[in-house]
Amino acid sequence: MGRPTTKTDLLTAAAANYEKLNILVSGLTEKELSTSFDFSEDEKKKEAHWKRDKNLRDIFIHLYEWHQLLLNWVHSNQNGNNKTFLPEPYNWKTYGNMNVEFWKKHQSTSLEDAKSMFQKSHNEVIELAKTFSNEELFSKGVYKWVGGSTLGSYFVSVTASHYDWAMKKLKAHRKNCA
């Protein structure tokens, strides 16, 4: 399936990738869980996140924090508080720095807590998505605060697409551990 463009496809893709991610995580061995991520030998893995995240907790926290961005953004704007998706002082050129701050903030968070936080926030994002109509999610210009995109594209990004990113990273780690 391509990138979702309807509410039904969004909910289906988010649920499918969430389930696939959880199955992948549940199949990780003790060695895979205890070995730090190291992608330094792979020249194709140049993006900052390949160096940033060191373990499964870091992945869960990253997903959780992006869920929080969406939840806070939507709720604030629904309540009449005009808020951008990325908090000050970040923008789409500097959001990598924000991701590093999320990473730093949670270095003492346990894997168990990170997983629980991620699962709870996933459910909150899905429940929020369900409150919008297909048109509200996937028509441009419905909400001024969304800008030139669609609200649904943000939901896709923080769920299905982000879960796909997490699975790719975990599969690469698993391959490194083999």
C-alpha cells in the first residue's frame, strides 16, 4: 500500500505497522536487546538518527515524543491556541536538534517505561484520528493551522511511516548482531 490518503487507509496502515513493529520487537533476542546499535560500518547510513539511537528504548522514546508533538499540536489548536507543529525554537531545518534533546531527556527512562509510554501514546493518537472525518484529515485548507498540507499527513507521519522507520532500524541492528 502507498502512503495513506484516506482515514480508512490511515487507520489500517497505522494498525498494521504498529502490529508488525510489536511482533519484530517481541522476537528480538537477548543479544539483540543488550547490544548497542552501531551502524558506523555502513556508509549508506549517513543520517543523524543512525548515530543517535543506541537501543530499543531510544526508538520507543523517539516515537513517543513525536506522538506527543502531534497530540499537543492538535489539542492546542482545537482549543484556540495557535501553535506550530514543531515547538520553538525548532523548524524543519533544525528538528534534528530537537530529536537529540528528546534522546537526552530520556536517557534514564527504562525500556519498560519507554515501551509503555509508546503504547499509550499510540492509542491516544489513533483515538484522536478517529474523531476526524475523512475530509478533515485529507482535504487541504480545512484547518488554517495545518498550513499547506493535510492533517492526515501528520497522522501518517507519526504512525505508519515512523513505525516503518523504526522497523528498518531494528532489522538493520538485527542483521549487525547476526
